[in-house]
Amino acid sequence: MTPLLKVENLKKNYGTQIGCSGISFNLHPGEVMGIVGESGSGKSTLLNCLAGHLQPDEGSVFYNTKTDGLVDTILMNEPDRRMLGRTDWAFVHQNPRDGLRMSISAGGNVGERLMAVGERHYGHIRENALSWIDQVEISTDRIDDRPSTFSGGMQQRLQIARNLVTGPRLVFMDEPTGGLDVSVQARLLDLLRSLVIKMNLSAIIVTHDLAVVRLLADRLMVMKSGHVIESGLTDQVLDDPQHAYTQLLVSSVLQV
Amino acid sequence: MIQLRSVSKKFKLFNQQNAIISVIENANLNISPGECVALVGASGSGKSTLMRMIYGNYLATSGSILVDGIDLTKAEPREILEVRKRKLGYVSQFLRVVPRVPTLKVVAEPLLSIGKPETESLEIAEELLEELNIPKKLWQLSPTTFSGGEQQRVNIARGFAYEFPALLLDEPTASLDKENRDIVISLINRAKNKGTAIVGIFHDQQARELICDRQIDVKKFTPDINGSDA
């Protein structure tokens, strides 16, 4: 089976400082992979390299496109990569303000991504936006309100709606539940989980919250100082960690 | 159906003086379809470790573990997940669910995940919950607030919703009253008669006698505690 994403020996340095190095893995359709590690371990650098937000120094990121099969997205020209980012890919930022336009309405935020792929019929756009706002459990009568009037949890859910409206196949998420209170987190996770199953999404989730990966991720990569030190099935890595750092990480979680 | 070949397990605890704990050594086990094997032994002897290795939660230090011919010690994560979906079920002692999901959905989930139509899956779930005496008015609630015995029965219903060819049971009758215990035992025997291979831990001796074909004392896989091996 052809993987959806095939990463080979990816490396990114900041001057002499290692961002991430020697990263290789395959992601298959419908697979959800978590990347965990302490802050500064290179998780976000890696995610941004994969999503085309950062230019890596070495290595390749092959994506299985609908039309041409596996294509190296790093060598791809800019318009094609942007098109990918608007259609097949989605990126959920930690801070919803980075992924939303705060000064246009919630409906406009969802509709914009549809218009970017060529949808022009206002009625269809609005209908689609309404259905998505409802799916992410935001009351539909808030569709004309600006996201700046929304709570943090609602903003995050709106960002997810905006990202998923074009039916992406691969979603990158950077700490999707960071900065939200626990009850909102649980609700968001449950929502994400059901959407991932329903839409057969593949996803790469960067987080430092082990409970999040336990719930969402099929498999796990543990990073430290820019390198992947351990990877495998999520519950195996969490229940029987093989590396000293992972053991420390797992045993440091506070029991509730 | 389930085969263990010279399986051993050592835990290395890096953050606790690099202690190495050898739990299982040279375990060989063969479980055929329709056979039920009970793991027995004192607490700490490695029964759960053995079960978790079969389920792929723990990595085997050496040896191979085959479920329906697939070697789990060499399989990719997605292959293990596929085995768990279609071949190997696990009923743990404690229910672990996503908050907010209603009981009926929790039980039907293993069926939905293999693509069975929703109405059919929910029907099977309803039948099981009814058989296990979970009051109908609880079906639409999340099981997180249920009593211990109810949670365990929900867990069992979930484990038996799909007819797995191989099943791991961790104390399925532990916190149940006699009536419900008998129901669970008949459920297990029914699965057995349909050809399910079962490995279980049963502290309840009576249940063990009613279900199991043979017992394996895990002690014979346990290295001598005093013999130091690194």
C-alpha cells in the first residue's frame, strides 16, 4: 500500500542549533500519529517542515497526490504547494487567532476556504458553513458574529470547521488543545476523534499532553533534542517505554 | 490461534538505578480455536505482563508471539491495530472510554469500526446489554458514572459484540454477583463453542472450572528471583 506521506531523512537547523534531524517515517491513510516531547525538542519545527511552512535543509517529504501519486512537496513549486495547503491539507494552530481571521464573521471564516477552491454560489457556501458550524457544536445563530466575540474553546472549534470544510485528507495539528480548560479539552477531543473516524482523516498531532495522544493517536513518535528517540504503537510506547527519556516522561504524569 | 515461542520479557528502569527486572523467561504456549486457557500464579508472577504482551501493549524482549499467523513482535503499528480490530479482543478489568459517548455506542463501537452498518451494530449492542442486565434507561448515558459491576458488564458486552477469533479476558467476573457471573460464564462458553480461542486470568476458581480447559502456572515461565541475570 502506498503511504499518504513518506518522510525521508528530514533535517532543519537554525544556524548551528539543531531543529530536527534524521527524521524518517511513513504515514498511511487513516492513520493518526502523535509527536510528543518536551518544549524545544523540535516537534513544531518538524511539523512546520512537513506542512511546508518551513524550508528544511535536507531530506524529502513525499505526498501521495490524487492526480500524480507520490510527489516531493519540498521540490514542488509554490503555487502547487499552496493549492495542496488549501485542499488536501489542513493546519490547526495552537492559537486559533493564527488560523482564523478575527475581523470577519464565523461564517466568512469557514466560507473563505471554500471560495479559495473555487466555490462561488453564496447560498451553497452559507449552507455548507452552517452545517460545519453545527458539526463543531457552535450554535448556528452565531454564524454572523466575529470570532473575537467567541470563547477560546469556540474559536478552536471554529478553526477546525474552517480547516475541514474542504474535505482534507491530511491534517496537521499543533497543540490543538493547548491553553483550553479541561472540560473544553475533553469536548474538543471527543469531537476530533469522531471527525477523524467519520472522514477517515490522517493526522499528525504535536502535543506534550500524553492523555491527548492516548485518546487520538494510533502511533507515537517521541522526540528529544531534535531526534526521534522512540516510536511505535501509542499504548505500547506509553505502557512499556523503552527509552530513558520516555520512561521519565510517562512516569512524570500526575495521576488524577 | 495464539502461539508464544520462547518469549521473554525484561523491564529496564532507567530512572530507578537502571534496575533490570526479568519477569518472563522462555514462555511457550499454544492455544487452539475453541480452547480456553487460564493463567494462574501469585500476584506479581507475570500473568498480566504475559497478557499485555499478547495484546501488543508490552514489547517482548525476545521470542515471537503469533496471533492467527501474524507475528506481533515484528508487526507495524497499523498491522497490530488491524489484528486488534478483527482478530484479537481484550476485556480488561477496567473500562476506559471517551467521556460523553453513550453506553450503546461504546458497546457497538467494535462493530462500527469494522464497517458494520449502524442499525445492525446497535441492535447487537442492545441484545448484549439486555442479556447482561444493564437497565435500558442507562443505555443512552455515558458509562463513566456507572457502578463498578455495571461498568464491568458494559466492558464485557463491548468485548463480545464482535465475535473475535481470539480473546483475552482479565478477570471478567471479578466484581459481579452470582446471577450476572453465570450470565458472563455462559457468554464465554458460547464464544468458546463458536471456536474462539481464549486466554484468561480468573481468580474466581469456580468460574475457572466452568470455563477453562487447562491451566498454565505462570511460575514456570518466571526466572528465579534470587538468580541475578542482567
